[in-house]
Amino acid sequence: MAGQAAAAVHPERWPRAHWPFPADPALEHKVAALMAQMTVEEKVGQLIQADILSVTPDDVRKYHLGAILAGGNSKPGARLTADAKQWQALSDAFYRAAMERHDGRPAIPLLFGIDAVHGHNNTVGATLFPQNSALGNAHDPELIRQIGAATAAEVRATGINWTFAPTVAVPQDVRWGRSYEGYSQDPRLVAEYSRAMVEGLQGKVGTPQFLDDAHVIATAKHYLADGGTKDGKDQGDAEVSERELIDVHAAGYPPAIDAGVQTVMASFSGWNGVKMHANKALLTDVLKQRMDFQGLLVGDWNAHGQIPGCSNTDCPIAYNAGMDMLMAPDSWRGLYEHTLAEAKSGAIPMARLDDAVARILRVKFRAGLFEAGLPSAQPLARRADEIVGSPAHRALARRAVRESLVLLKNNGGVLPLDPRKRILVAGEGADNISRQSGGWTLTWQGTGLSNANFPGAQSIGAGIARQVAAAGGHAEIAVDGRYTRKPDAAVVVFGEDPYAEFQGDLPNLLYRPGDDHDLQLIRRLKAAGIPVVAVFLSGRPLWVNREINAADAFVAAWLPGSEGEGVADVLLRSADGRVAHDFHGRLAYAWPRTALPGHGAPQFPLGYGLSYAHGATVPALPEVSGIQGEQIPVGNYIDRGKPVHGYSVSLVGADGDTVSADVSSAATADGSLRMSALDYRAQEDSRRFAWTRDQATLAVRAQAPLDLDRQTNGDVLLVVTLQVDALPGPDAWIGLGCGTQCQGRVALGPQLAHLASGQWSRVGVPLKCFRAAGADMHHIEQPFQLGARAGSSLAVFRVALGTDADEVVTCPK
Ligand code: BGC
Ligand code: BGC
């Protein structure tokens, strides 16, 4: 078997790294003295990290947990708008639980981790730096170092001591929805940035700043080859040679280790069929021995549960392979119990347990956590108002925006624009801070936000409007491009909707298949004789040759974050007509010629980027995408009233007879359920279902069973866009079917009851509820079932997986 052969690891072929801390007998003495006092229960507690939504300070005290984290959707008090003071208060409560012990047991401070991956992005009002795929284009490690330091300061100001950054993935297939978390496709650039970001976040080893009260513990992630999975599938399998692992995917680790990175996070993904969390050769023989990594190796979100033979609550294999701490957000209690039993029985050898504990304690000592004191009383926390979103940090972010823009086309010298003229800013991204920030922004997927959630931030359109007004020109922001007076030039800002893990995976590189409204907007403005500058917001390069052709100038702006005015800095001349800032960005990801990944030469290669000083005319690009047939977003089951390709709808009558309903109207033989077409946004784009008897149901069947397990472990919802016409009782339900005897049903009644009749609404049911109700999420045959009692009438427009809904159903107890 090729896979087996390729999975052999030869540590001697791998690069060495140099752990930059000399032997430290004083530190070893402290660690040994503390461990001598610890019971096996206390040791096991250190190996476990729980999420703040699923653990309390009392739990931490009782189980001696070593770490907590705040996941992408986990906020103090579950409030999206939690500010620095609320984060501090939460951190204080956990700190006290660990440190103020009255039971005579040793006080061991907690590690508190968060994904501060483009600034302190989970905190309202924080500076949001451009996402990593933007920063790559700047080719400026010194900028990265400064961003690291600024991010560290904002994190410390909220009472948190650890960030799960930098991501040192080297994405090879940008269909991967996490590509924007990687700096570049080029391993050399990732290596340079890895060192710079670790030094920025932690401070430089050997200086007094190293892990002082203005710095945080960094994490190089996700080890290894998260960016190398087949077809760019998130959490998938990297089917590549050991040579490619070394030359491409490992590039960021030796420089991070040389810079003293204290933690490394293992990847959800696998290498040639073996999940990383179980790969002892890569975790222990390569990372810890060959590369001399002496810090702590932490797991990813219940990733250990994906190892054959493990579950979220039980996984000695991972610890024995070399994992020191597992991330068990909601599964920590079970994991604690099982791991304790395994430590006692010897299934996890005592030497391995002690090694893991010692590594964790060394990190805590090096980071000064034993002396740091109450989080809210630490120096930066006291000045949180000055630090979080400070003018200096925002200025740095704005500079980063300027440096990361890449000019793909500027025919006829339409750029730079004269701010003394009349300028229209159009497109869905014109005034949309959420869209310019992307995923991992206030919410996990970055969805469900409005400009009001970003105090102190500025949209791209607002930045342009401010500079135009200051220069004496006229700016108008109109998303739909309908201007009041004909402008001298238009800037059309458009691009991807925010997304994060696996929700962002794509089958090909088409931009918004089946929806050309951005292209039409550009063409309409051009047809009116207006020069058009396209500003494209995306986490990755996509096939947009038609949009590039349609516009006079095309700027790849990536995901610039909160400081939208950085775009105006480069697009506009200064008020006195000079070019204040030229373009500097050069592609850190190759731009594709077709929508088929990895086919042929790129449209614009790595390193490409025009500037005012070095322009060139871009001829018309080929408009053949290479993709045929209608394109359906993954995770859609019903769209515009009809089942999408690969799915079918049927009605099941109260007497059990089944009728296919892939048409516009149908009824069961017993007349208990009728379906008819209805107009919502367009003719016959939805279906109404009317029940005359209880027990009748409708069901969507998948051609092949679906595995929705990873979506279930995340916070993914089944989102149904529906309208209630009549609901006589509270007993309507949505279900998932997993075989003849297998189903998970969730009652909707109480939540639907208050929806006004005739009003369309997106109702989201957490996939977790279906699992709790008995569905086998690994094997879903029917991804949507709907039942209601006689007299009910409900209309359905779309059924799809998503993370954003108007109403989120709470799982019934
Ligand atoms: C959390 C994220 C996490 C994801 C994993 C979400 O619920 O908020 O932080 O990465 O689940 O699947
Ligand atoms: C992601 C990690 C992240 C963790 C905590 C996981 O799902 O893969 O990158 O650090 O969640 O939010």
C-alpha cells in the first residue's frame, strides 16, 4: 500500500531547530519541587483544557485543570459584545479558583488561551489587523513583529495570557476555507513570518521583554500539513510524501522553535491516513526530539476524538503519541475521569504523564504566571481603555492594509483617483466592516454582524468618503450603485461572505457561482461611461477574470480588517495631487487562470503586483472558467424551493404512502399532506406544505449518506428559511434521518409560535440537538424532515447548513 510506505518517518532527514533556552537548574528545581507535592489527580488535571462555556471556576478548583480557552463563539456571559472589563472579570474568577486555594493543595496558575489571530479579534473594539493571507503580500517581517506585539498587548489588557497563533500553514489548495489564516503558499515566506510573529507575540528570547507583562504565549499551528490536505478539505488527509512535508509544510516550525515558541498545536488533519494527534513519529520523534521542541504540545478542539479507538472523552493514544494537553472544550470531565484511570492503570505510563506535566509547568514558570497576580490588576489590564483599539495600534493596522493591497490591473492609469472629484463607492463591501474582516471576527465564522458591532472601526467606503470630503471632492456611498449625480469614477467593493473552518471549503475556485450581480454592477457603471476601480475582498485568490476584464483597475484587498481607510490611502491622491502611498503588495498566493485548482500556469504568479511606479497594461483575460454545469454551494439541500442536485424531496402520508415531490405541486395519496408552489423573491421559488392530518411528513433524501460529524462538533446549524401560515399546536418538528430505525427530532413549536404569520425567517437548529436527540451524525440519509399536525401550513424557501439565523432553537432537554 502506497499510503503505508509513504507514512514512514525518517527523523534524520528533518531539519534541526535550536531550543533557545539554556539548561536552567533553578527552573528544574522549581518544577520538581512542585511535582513532588502533586497527586496523580492534580497531574492529570494539568493535561486538560476546557472551554469557558462548559466549565466553571468551581470545576477548575475541583479538578485542578491546567488550562481554559475561549473558542470562537465563547464569550463572557455568552455576550457577543463582551468588552475588556468583562473578559478581565471572567479571567479573575478563574484565576482565583486556581490560585486562592483553601484546601492546602498547591496553587498552580491557569493558562487561558484564545484565538487572537488577526488582532484580539474576539473582543469588541479591538484593533483588527488584516488576515494573514493579506499580510503575506507585504513581504515585511518587521511589520509582522509589530503586529504581534500590538496584538499581545491587547490580549494582556483583557487578562488573557495565551494566543493560538500564529498559523504557519502553507496552503497548497486554496479551496481550503482556512487558506486566509496562512501567510503564503511559499514556505520561505511562512518561515520568515513565523519567527517574526512568535517574537512579536512573546518578545525576543534573552531580552527583558520576553514573556513580560506585555506579551503572551504563542502557538505555532496546526502541526502538520493542515494546508496540505487532499482537495483542500478541512480536517482532511494530506496525501503527500515525507519530502513535501519537510520542504513545504514544516517550514514554519524550526524558526518558531528557534524563536522560543512555547506551544505547538496539533492539526485535526492526518498524514497518509494517520491522524496527527496519533502520529507518534511526527509528534515525538520529529517535533520534540529532532526539532528539540521543549514546550507544550496542545491538541485542537476535540480533535483527539477523531482517532480510531478514541472518543472526545477518552484518548490515551494521543497522550502516548506525545500530546501534552488535549483541548476538551465540553468533554473535559469525561476525559479527566478516563485519563485518571489510565494514568493509574499504567495505560498512560507515569513517565509520560510526568513529562507532560513538567512541560506544562515550565511554560507557566517561563511566562511568569506564578507571580503575575490577579489578571485585572496587571499593568496592561489597568490601562485596557488606552490599549484595546488604541490609535497607535489602529495606525499600525492601517499601514498593514496599505502594504498588503495588490494591484492586479490599472489600465489607462485610472488609479490613483483624484479626491477633488466626484467619487461613487458601490458594492456590498462598500460599507461593511464584517465583510472586510472575514471569519474569526467576534464570532467564530464572522457571520451575523453589523457595523454597530465594530466601535472605532472604519469601512472602506467611509475611509474614501472622509478623504474625498477633506480634499474638497464629493463622495457618495451607494451599495446598489444607483448614484444621485453621475460620478467621475466609481469604486466597486465586493467579495466573499465571511467564513471559517469547513464552512469556507469550496469545490472549485468560482466566485459566487450562479450569482453575477457584482459583475453586472461593474458592467452597468462602465456602460454609463464611468471609469471603474474594482476592490475585491477575499480570503484567497478566486477566479474573477470576468470582473477583472470588466473593470479598468482591479485591486486584491484580501481581508483588511477594521482600518478601511488604508485602502483610501493608496487609491486616492493626496489633496495637493501627489501620490502619497504607492502599492507595495506582491502576491503571496498565485492567482488562478481558471476555476480548476492546480491546472496549468496561474493568471498572475507569486510575486506579481503592479504599482504606480511600475505599471503595465493587462490585456483581456480568458473568460473560460473550466467548470461546467450549475454550481451548488456545499451543504445546501433545498434551494429556491427545490432539492439541489444529489437530493430529492418526498411526502410521506399519514398512512405511510410516499410520493416524490421534486416538482412544483404534489400530494400524498391519502391527501394528508399537500405541496404547492409559492412566490417569495421570484416566481415559484418556494413550496408550501399543508397538513390535513397529523403524522404526515416531508423528507429530503440524499443520494449518498452524509457524514455531518465535524459540522456537529462545530457550532453549525441546519438553517431553514421558512414562513409560518398556520400552526395550530406547538408540536411541529424538524428531524434528521439516519436509517430506518434511526432519527433525531427537535421540536420547534414553542419557537415558531411567536413568528408572525406570513413573515419569512431563518430558523436555525444546532446540529448538536439532532445528535442529542439520537441521530447518528456520521450517517445521515435524510438531512431534513419536517412534521406538523393537521391544520398546519408552512412554506420553505431554503434548507442549508450555516451559522447565521434569525432564530436559533434551543435544544430540548
Ligand atoms: C468554537 C470554535 C471551534 C469550533 C470547532 C466552535 O464552536 O467556537 O472555537 O474552533 O467550534 O469545531
Ligand atoms: C481550530 C483552532 C482553534 C481552536 C480553538 C479549532 O477548531 O482548528 O485553530 O485554535 O478551535 O478555537
